[in-house]
Amino acid sequence: MNKDNYEDMKSNSEKDNGFGGKNDDSFDDTVFSEEETTDGSADENSESSEKKRWSEFEARQNARRTARKRKKIRFIVIILAIIVTVALVGTAAYIDKKGYANVNTIVVTGNSYYDTVTIIEASKAVTDVGLISLNTGKLANNLKRLPYIKSVKITKRFPHTLKIHVEEREAKYAVYAGGCFFLLDKDLAILAKTNDPANLVIIEGFLPEDPQVGKTFVADDEINFKQSMELLKALTEKGLSVYKISYRNSMTRLYITKNIVCQGKYENLIKYVDAINEILYSLQTQGVERATIYIGNNEYISFSPKIE
């Protein structure tokens, strides 16, 4: 290799660092610039991630502190409630034991069928017992065994009074079956079994399935019994009073009085209630005291002075 070739190679070596013809200074500047950019971005991401983790940590800590605080408050409230309850029970027991709040007066209101003595005896309420510890629920249950009692409310009036308020059932119907009458209220509760219908609306033609006082009346022919009750209701809404309703052989007989009868099938009677009302008014104005009115299909209505 001659001197000229050597110098050329040296010159090329200085100009070319072996990485695309750039010299050492240029290569170093490029590398430094990329590393600087990468390191800065990584630092920012790391700092953001650290802040997020710290925020989540603080949130969890706050949640734990809040939960512990609530649990502590609940515990304190429970303890206070127990203390107050024990104190009240102890105080009540002491007052009852000393007789400071004994019952000396029993007041009964709302009764008409039962007298006051019967109500008190049935409830098993007595005087000279502690008013505070008295079980009013038990007294009320005792009274509800009476068939005419619909509801009971018992209150304590300190220091010495027990008040019993009752709501009584009222007999409205007398179902004749088996040679006697079953007295029913508007809800069809059986109030009594008697031989006296007591001027109530008499219902005939049905037998009770379970004729026990205090239970609801269930007829052996429930469909026609229900229709008879609906018919009575419709007549009452029109201002018509009925002495007796009798069901027999698919026919219903309405005794407006003992001697004025309206007869027909249920579907016709319920359909022509207004017409029945007008006919009865006409008979009354004419002074007719005995009559049988037949209500048929297609507004067919006939009249007979006989009572069948």
C-alpha cells in the first residue's frame, strides 16, 4: 500500500464511523437526544402512577376508618339501648311491686249488646294488679272469643286506669235451618243460634255446612245463597225493606210483608228491581194488603190477590 492510498483510507476513516457515514460527534448527539426524551417520559409516567396508587391507598384507608367509626357508634348505641331497657324494666318492676301504679278503675266503652260486667269478666281484667306489666294483648284475645265482639282496643291510663273499647257486631239476618235461626251480621259471621229471629230479615232454603257460633256462615248451596244476598243488597239500595227471602225449586220469593210476595227467578228479580219498586208503591197507594207478584222473562209481570 503506497502512501497516497494510506492517507485516503485514514481520511475516510475519520469521516466515516461505520454507521452510515456520520462522524462520531454527530452519532453521539443523536443518541443523547433520544435517551433524554425517553427518560423524561418514563419519569412523568412513573410519577403519575405513584400519585394514583397513593390516592387509592388513601381512599381505602378513609373507607376503613369510616367503617370502624360506624361500627363503634352502633356498638355504643346498642349498649345505651340495653342500659335504658334494663333501667326501664327495673323501674317498672319496682313500681308494680310497690303498688304505685296498680289498676283501681276499669272503663268499658263501645258496648251495647254486652253489658259492662260481661265485658270485664270475659276479658279477665282485675283490679289491684300492676298497670305497667299488665298484658293487654291477652285481655283483648279473651274478649275476641265473644261472638258479638268484632274488635278490641285496650289502653293504659296512668296511674290507675285501664280502658277497654270494643266494637260489636250487629245481627242483620236470621237464617232458618233445622228448626232454629242462625243470626248473622253483615259479614255473615254466626253470632248466635236461637229460636227468635228478633225482627231480622229471615232467609230460608239454605243449610249451614258448619253451624258453629263465631264462624262464617257457609251455605250448602253457596251459589244461590250468594245470589239471594246480592238481591237483598239491591233491594236495600232502592230503599225496599224485606221481611223474608225464601229460595225453593229454583225460584226466589221476596216477602215484602207477610202478605205481599214477589216471586221469580233470580235473574229476573235482579233485573227488574226498579219495576218491583214501582209496583209496590202502586199497591200501597191503592191500599192493597195481600198480593203475589210474578216476575217473568221479557218484562212479563202478573199480579194475583192470593198468597201461595
